[in-house]
Amino acid sequence: MKHSDILNSDKAPEPVGLYPHARRVGNLLFLSGVGPRKKGSKEIPGVTLDEQGNIVAYDIEAQCHSVFENVRHVLEASGSGWDKLIDVTVFLTNMKEDFSKYNEIYAQYFKDNQPCRTTVEVNALPTPIAIELKCIALAE
């Protein structure tokens, strides 16, 4: 692959490891996992941490809005868009408590474009977040 296949957004939060925001292969765009962190800071919308960095409280609604915004930033920086999403994998750390609210907010964002979707519960994510998205979109 050419180096130009690696794509990054100047509006999305920095990756927490050695990986790009997205890679383009043919007419497909593969996004790395995107969480709700804000660019240029460790701030996570709706998350309260204790002195040791453990989650004391979180607001899944705030995290959903933020993660969807970050996905949009990556898509747009990569020459794609929200309406070009074709597959979304969602990782939640608390399916029982958060699925209903997440599903309600998801429906607001995806009422016009309805990509395939898989939602799974995971034990933890790399940073103290409750949701992460892995997406595939068309890049035309």
C-alpha cells in the first residue's frame, strides 16, 4: 500500500497507539476504533475519574454524541461522509445499563442512512470509555 492510503483527521482525538484514524483500500474506508475523547486532551465527555484514574461515574449519552462526532470528523477528513457508512461495530462496556440509551441516540444519527450494525459488550476498552465504534464506509 502507498503511504497516501493512511488517513488522519486534524479534528478527531489522537490515536492511543501506533495506528491511523483510517485506511483507504480501493473504494472502501476502514476506520480504526473511535472513542469519545476530545482532541488534544485526555478529557472524555461525561466521564468522572477518581485520583487513580478509575471511572467513578459516566454519562453514556454524552459519550454517544461525542463518539459519533469523532467518527464524522474521521470520515470527512478521509473524503467520505456519514451517508457513506456501510458497516458499524459498536463496543459497549455495559450492555445491560447502556444499550437502551445508546440505541435511542443511534437511531437519531442513523435514521436516513442505515448501515449494517453489530453491538457487543466488552470487558474494557483501552481508555476509560464506555463506547467505541469500528466502521467501514465507502470512499468515492
